[in-house]
Amino acid sequence: MRLADLSEIHSGYTARGRLDPVLEGGVPALQLRDVGASGAELGSGLQRYDLGALSQRYFVGGGEVVFRSRGEPNVAAAIRHPLPEPIAVIVPLVIIRPDMGRILPEYLAWAINQPEAQRRLGLEAQGTGLRMIPMPALENLEIAVPDLSTQKRVVELSALARREGQLLRQLAARKDDLVSAILGEAVKAADLKEIAR
């Protein structure tokens, strides 16, 4: 099913000038740098800006998906629900508001980030210096939509697989540290034996 048939899609807020963070007041804003390359985690500690009387359409409160339409990679991230306060979304991020009766935000982000969807979006990319995915390419992206319980299981299994990968990387790093420590101790012991002769 076309993404546009499953959700409302529109661009984030286009700032009319440079955005300068404020220490007090303002609203938190989600920018390109705040969405990780894997799309799975949003950065913490968003900066706040005085954006004036901004339309509610540019805010997310949780349950939406944001998509990186420029640069690489062009991944999506689900916005956790609920957020402590609404967050403004800044271009080139795109806001996707899924019909939650048919598709879960976490599943939608997962589906957009799959290799086949990324390949299809890549075929539509424009620009040589800075890659951009045009809005029609995103709107026409075909998404498989199983029932909600299957979507939930897919999201849970994907999260478990990511966690397993993190744990395996940590284990490998600790194993390397342990081997280095053992070899270092062996070298010291051999050196002490040589001195004692």
C-alpha cells in the first residue's frame, strides 16, 4: 500500500533565517543531526529555539515518524509516545503521521528503513552533491501492511536483534581488552624472569 494512503505526510518547518538557540523559553526543535544514522534513536538534549507562533502542523507529540529527506542515509525514526512536550520539526525532516488504526509508527519506521525500501527511495533520489528524496517518491513508497499484532511482533523482534548486536559488539570489545591484558601480563612476567637471571 502507498505510504500516502496510510499516513499524512508533510515537510517540517522552514526557518527564514539562522536558528539561534535560546537558554530560556522557546520550543525544543528536532533537526537532521538529531536523527541517528540507524534511524532507531533520536538524539537527546534537543536545543530550544524561539520560533514565534508556529502552526501545530510542524509539531510532533509522539506517535509520528520523521524521515531524513536529505543527505545520507535517508532513514526514518518513530517518535516515542507520549513526549514530555511537543517538539518542532525542522526541514529537511519530513513528518509522517500514520493512521494508527492500520499501521504502527515503529513498524512504519522499520519498513522505511528496510533495504528494499531504501533501494527504491535511492532510485528516486535527486542531486549529486547533496542527495534528496523528493516528496512524491516518499508518498508513493509501497509498504507491506500486515495486521497490527504482526507489526508489533516485527518491531519487538527487530529491537531484540539490535540489542543482541549491541551486546555482541560489547562482548567482542571486552574480549579484546581481556586478551590484551593477559598478553601484557605475560610480557611483564617474561621480562621479570629475564631480569632475574
